[in-house]
Amino acid sequence: MPVAPPRPKDLPLTALRAFEAAARLGGFAAAAQELGVTPGAITAHIKQLEHSLGAPLFARTPRGVRLTTLGQQALPNFTHAFDALGTAIGDLRAAAAPRTVHIATLPAIAQLWLSPRLPALRVAAPDITISITALEQPPNLKRSPYDLSLFFDDTPQGRLAPDVIFPVCAPALAARLNGPQDISRFPCLSDATWSEDWALWAQSLPDPPAIARGPTFSLYALAVEETVNGAGLLIGHESLVSGHLADGRLVAPFASRVTLPRGLRLWSDRPLRPGSAARLIADWLRRAPLASPSPPVTQGACKPPPPTAPAP
Amino acid sequence: MPVAPPRPKDLPLTALRAFEAAARLGGFAAAAQELGVTPGAITAHIKQLEHSLGAPLFARTPRGVRLTTLGQQALPNFTHAFDALGTAIGDLRAAAAPRTVHIATLPAIAQLWLSPRLPALRVAAPDITISITALEQPPNLKRSPYDLSLFFDDTPQGRLAPDVIFPVCAPALAARLNGPQDISRFPCLSDATWSEDWALWAQSLPDPPAIARGPTFSLYALAVEETVNGAGLLIGHESLVSGHLADGRLVAPFASRVTLPRGLRLWSDRPLRPGSAARLIADWLRRAPLASPSPPVTQGACKPPPPTAPAP
DNA sequence: TGGCAGCCTTAATTTTTCTGACCCTAGATT
DNA sequence: AATCTAGGGTCAGAAAAATTAAGGCTGCCA
């Protein structure tokens, strides 16, 4: 029985984090995604934890896992502890790089909404470094190294704009349209993550036209480019295409617009101290000045509806 | 710019724990000891952390490290967060094994104080499993998997007994002693971690005798055994040798006793819920019934007092 | 019913982390 | 001054963790 060598290692931190994520999210796969590891790693961690505790934390069912009573008891404590750790990390990051702001957003938003505003933002806050990370899903801000999230969702708090959708196309193509029923004669481009867009819009019409399915894009910005090039019609999200409408690269050929229950939302899960860089950037983005001083459009269409340009 | 692969790994937990320990304990070596890793691992972790933050957390000096302002700001948050995590772990352990108590103690205390009480304790609490780990240093209970600590220290709260020291020896050897001055004629055994014992005791005498240095033991219990076998005189700690005195294996040949400012202390850094196994064991140990119904003992003079064999 | 997709598990390989033995520096000791 | 000691830092090799890829099980859907 040696006294020096045996190190009384406590429960491993990484395994506990895996447990907390799996318990909170209700599955190993979801936990793996949040933690940026593979499901196999989560399996191994939970198993190690259960072995060292001598009791199961999850009940394995054919369709995923379920927390045992023991796991249910433990979860709130760990969630609280890891939240505290996340806050400490955030504060440390902020203190180490006080003039840097990390923003997480959708690729489409990054390219079509954020990017056009960056030049003016750089002028407005020249000493602040802005780092933008494109993600498909909003991250858990309490656990991720981002200060702000900018995504579409249905929470009204912090909303920058509602999500208003309507068809858009290149001016040349619009000239060949006489009404919504003509849609079926042209390809309808769609985005993989917003595949319902066309149906949602069409339902709002008294006489829903047939939609000719066109190419699907995994990057909305790419679909926008293709539309500019005349590849067909695309459902435009007002927040994302207003720049293209403003300078005439795209037009909205029909008057019918649908406002979805979700909206473009900017938020933070940490308190933003007044005067902090993240607060400054968030405030500036909420005022959302789209720099382009271009004239409100152009429109070309059969029945040119309300000129599409919003006034700042 | 791939969107799927890049995993936005946050600050690594293990590195943060290393930082917290190093900052709290004031050095990488101390942190390494608490975490049960080598200093080299701490160095690497801190370096990784500082690299990913882009700012130093410690200022390296030739004699150790010093926290930077950044590090000082961050420390309290992390200490709090890891404390919360430690509490969560403790609760989880307790819930998973509700009738198990883990005690950390000195090897000497484990063998000479705790061990004799275990049989009665098992009778008193037959459903509780008691696990004893011998450590040279009291662990940080907020971070270690122990419910109770039992060590000598100078905090009065939770003290079970003062640390009273006085020479002890085998009865046969005591017969050859006529007074403290005879000490110099026999080897004086000592324990490596309590090397000052002899000096402390000798200073209390009006005419301090010379101490003939004898063998040094790294295990006090071994020194006690050797003393029983007649190898010489040893400074007895009352808490640890009362059993041997009670049954006559050892005697205290001199009346002079020194009470040190420290004492035997049982404590926990977590709240012990009433009715929990740890609370039951702690309460029982405080009542400290030493099973042997032997008479209170002895106190010695130069002429060996009690005959050597009482029977339990 | 048969294919398909979701979810967890497992085994073998690769990557990351830790160790162990060494060096370096500067204050304390002789 | 020379030596000792108590920190940290460094690097090759060993141990541990994550990945990749394959596999089982179930329910959904055509």
C-alpha cells in the first residue's frame, strides 16, 4: 500500500461536462454536437462516470437515453456549476481582450446582413475588433466563446426585424412575369434550411400557384447570387435582400408579402455591462444603419407593387 | 471556409482547473500536487490558456510565479465556479452511494486512532461502509472525493483532543530509567514528519536532557511498534498511544507532558446533512468511544508503574 | 415488409496529454 | 565564492482520450 504514488483523482471534469450536456439536451448525440466531439466520446465519458460512481446515470432505451432518478437529481447542480464556469470564462475573455467582440450568426446573415454594415461599424468603433463566426445553429452562449448571437427565431426579445418573405428575381426576369401564376414557368430556387419558404408564401395567395422546384442551395447567399444572375425566382427574406433591392440587382415582382412569426434577433446570454465593447456593438447593430446611401430602387415588374425600399 | 468541420472549442476545462489551483495556491508546484499531476503539465496548461487568451495570467519570476492583474481578477470567479462543481460532485457521490463514507487521514491516525475504533463503529452503524485513505497532507475537501478529514492542526473547531506529547517506552526499558536525564543513554526514536517532538518536550523540563538521536521512521505506527519491541524511547502522542498505554504494551515513564497548540481535528468542508451517513459517522467519532473498557491508565514515574499485562 | 434514418455502442487508429529526467535561474547557505 | 535548494521550463517517449468507421437496435414510412 504505497502512500505517495496513488493519486486520488477526482471525478474527471470532461466527463462531468459530457454528463451535464447530455442530461440537459436529452441525448448523447446532441451533447456531442454542443461540445464539438463525436457521440462515441460522450458514450465513453458517461460510461466512465457511471463506473466510478457505481450507479447508472442514464437508462438506455432503444430510442436514445433517459435520465435515471440519480441523474435527474444531479443535473441542476451541474448545470448551475457549469453556468458559473461559463460566466467566469466569459469575464476572463472580456478582461483579456476588452476591445474584441465575437459574434455567432448564420452564414446567410453574415454575408447579407452583417457584412454590408461592417464598413460603417468599423468607422463608428474603430478600436473594436469584430470577429464573426458562421454557424448553422445558435450556440449555447453560456458555454461558447461568443459575445453575441444573431439568428432567426421566434423570441420577440431583442428582435431587430420581423422575417418578411416574398419572391424576388432579377429585373430582366421580372419583366417576363405577368402575375403569380407565371411562377410555374420559372425555376424556384430554395435554401436547404428554409425549404418551406415557397409553400408558406404561396399559401397566402387566394389562388396558390404551382411551384416549379428549382435548385436547392445550402448557402442562401449563393442562391441570392444565382437569382441575380437570372437563374429563377427565390423567396427573399427582407432583412437579407433589402440591399439587393435597394440597388436594383433584385426586384420584388409581386405585392404579396408574408410576415413569419420569427424574426431576426440579436441577443446575449451574459449581462452586457454598459460601456463594454459587446454592448457598444449590440447597441449599434440595433440602430442598424445600412450604410448604402443609394436611392430607393428601381423596380421593374408587371405590376410594380410598393417600392420595396425601406427608409432608415 | 468550411462551415461544418470547424469546432469552436471553448477554453479547456482542465487548463482552467490548473489555472485556478495555481492561482489559489500561489505556484505551479503546489497546484500540481493538489491536482495529482506533474508541474510540467501545469506549465503546459497555463501556457495554452495564456496563448488562447492572448494575455499572460502569471508573471514568471525566478522564484515562482505571481498573478498578473488579469489573473487576480479572474481567480475569484473560477474558485467559486469550481467550488460549486465540487459541491455538485459531492452531492452526486452521496446520492449514488448514500451509505458510504470516505475519510482522509494521516497514516498514523488511521492505524493508531481510527483502526481501534472501527470494530465498535461497524457494530454501531452496520449498514455504512467506511473507506479510509491515508494521506500525508489534508486534502482540499472541496475538490477531493472525501467526506471527512481527520488530521492534526491548530484550528480549534471540530477538535477531538489536544495533542499532548510525552515520552513512552516498553515497560522493560522503563524499569532501567531513573529520571529524564537517563534519556541520553537510550535511542530516541522519532517520526520524520514530527521531528521536533523531542525538542518540544525537552524544552519543557527545568533541566533539558540531551537527546540521543535514534532511528527516524516515516510511519509513526512503525515507530510505535519498534518502541513496544524495546528499541528505545519515543515521543508519544496521547491520542495515538493511549491504547498501548491502556493495555500496558507501552508506559509513560515521566510525568512531564506537553500540550501542543494543535490538536486532533475532524472536519468536513461540505455541509453534512443531518441523517446523512457522513454526519452519523462524524457524530459517532466525536463521542469517540474507545472500545476497550480498560482503566484510564498509568502515568509514570521512573519506577515502572502498572504491571504489564491487563487483559481486555 | 423492407428500406431508411436516428441513436447509441464498439473496435482499431490517430491525436493529444502526461510523465520523467533533464536544464536553467536566482536567492539562501557554507 | 562555491554550493545548495526551490521553483519553472523543455523534450522524448508512454499513457490516455478522441476520431473514424462499422454495427446493432428500433420505429417510421412507403
